[in-house]
Amino acid sequence: MSTHRPPKQKSTQENPVQSAERRLFLKEAAAGMATLGMAAALAMPAMAQDMSNGAANFYSSDKVIVQKVTFKNQYQMKVAGNLFIPKNLDRKGKNAAIIVGHPMGAVKEQSANLYATKMAEQGFVTLSLDLSFWGESDGRPRNAVSPDIYAEDFSAAVDYLGTQSFVDRQRIGAIGICGSGSFVISAAKIDPRMKAIATLSMYDMGAANRNALNHSQTLAQRKQIIAEAAEQRYAEFTGGETRYTSGTEHELNKDTHPIQREFFDFYRTPRGQFTPKGSSPKLTTHPTLTSNVKFMNFYPFNDIETISPRPLLFITGGAAHSREFSEAAYKLAAEPKELLIVPGAGHVDLYDRVNLIPFDKLTSFFATHLK
């Protein structure tokens, strides 16, 4: 259960920052940047286990035991997670384990739990976690962006798993979905305890904010965003309301961009929508404006070759608007590495469409490299 108080509501009147961003969102690339795989609108029961085209975000399994856990990161912040244990696990032995990170701005109940459940069915101990400032994990203000702390949360998850009696600390891997793909790479560069890393529909959150998709954002536009966010710091420092930015829109119209529609179909419908207790439906998906610019200083692929000889697996959809990020990481990474492109799959398809997600490949990858 979350112990934080709900964040302040944002004003219903569109401010100049929102107006400027909305104009950018109408462009294809900026629209993609604006919908960085974020969280849901309204808390819904886990109904409809099989939505259109094989979607199963709320999948559960009678072969797996699930328990809520918490642990501290090095900043003494509580990180909340769900631990998935195969029912037939030999608890007297030492077993392989996998950490699963959710899309940027989402929570563990969105996509991460699905992956953790499916991989636990294959015999792995798995742990889905809420990144700091999101879901049931600590951190104020809520929805803040801190790439360094996000990466630290993955290492803290290794601390937790590696001290469980039934986990082999030499056989811990990690999966990062969407934005968490870049966070887990950032973590793995300085934490060799992560022995194998896979990413799905990865977003380089730094490049997406600096340049937008396909490098469509100009330097002048970037500077405008930075300046407006910096000015907002004065307002909040002197007691003004917290302002939020980007995220998935809450309603569609004839001008809604196809990329926004793709995210809307997951985050704003029963297919995947979920709001943690204590959170505001109006603010799920929206990071704080003043902290979001910290992504401008985030370069997760710098020195990615230092992860070698630990293996990297990049999985992206053939039709994914985010495909460029997985391809860029693959090009820079050292061997052993692999790039798997799922034909016909879009970015959000790999969040929950079990008929498209290559779980067999993930199973063989971790079985081989965590043996």
C-alpha cells in the first residue's frame, strides 16, 4: 500500500509550456517523445484477461506464488516490488532470478508484472519493481524524474534478490521495458552483478527528450523547454503548484496523432489502465515539468561496451516508432549482443500482446546465460 499523499492537482487551464509542447506533439517525432510509454488513468479491476490481438496485461498464473516486498535503495528510499516464485521451486537450492522494470511513468502492474509472471512460469524467480517516485515506492514529489535513482533501484533489486536464501547471486539478470530499458543499461554499466540484460521496446529517454524521434526537435526547441522548466522552479520554490508535462492524453479527437492513439489504447482503456492507491488519475503518466529536463543530461548508451562480456538482447517491433533506440544501442554495444526485430509489432504491442512477445526467446536467453 502506498503511504504518500496524493500530489497536487494540475490546473485545468493550459499554460504556455503545455501550449508549446502541444504544438510539438502534433509532429510525429514530438508526439512520440510526448508519449514515452507512461502509466494509466483510472484504477480498474483485472477483468478481460484476453483483450484484442492477444493483449493480457493483467495475466495471472496458478503456477506462481506472488508476494509484495519492499527493500531500501542506497538513498534509504523504500522500493516496492512484487516477488514471483514458481510453485515447484526448490527453495533449498540456489535459483536464477530476473528483475523486471516497467515503462517510463508506468507502474509494476503495467507490463512488468506480465513479464515477471511469464518468466516465473519458466522456472525463474522474478521481481517486478516500482521505480522511485512512482507507484508504491518512496520519493517526493511524486512523478519526479531522476535517472540516477531509477538506475539505483535496479541495483537495489539485485541487493534484495542476492540476499535471498533460494537465489544464486551469480545468476541474476534483468529486463527493461520501454524507458526502463535505458535505465537498466545505465545500471548494468556499473553493476556487473547483472549477468544478462534484455530490453523490450526500449526508449533512450535522454535522446528522446533532447532530440525527439528521428532527431526532429531543433536545438532552439530544446532550449525553450529547458528555459520554461527552469523558470517554473521559481514558482514551485515560492509555494506555487507543481506543474506536470507530457504523458498520454486523456481523450481522443480527430487530430490525435497515431502514436498517441497507440498509447491511449493501453493506458486509457481497460486493456492496461491502472492507478495505484493514493494517486490521482489525472496525473498518472505525467512527470513533473521541472524534473523531466534531467533527461537532457542522460546518456545511457555512452560506454555501453563496458557491459561486455555480459550478453545484451535488444527486442523491438518491426513497426515500432521506438525502433531507432534499440538499433542505436545494438550498434554501440560490444559482443555478445543480439537484436531481435518482431515482424509487424508496434512499440506498445510488446507491452502486453502475448501472441507477439517472444517469451521463448527470453526464456532461452536467460536459461543460457544464467545457467
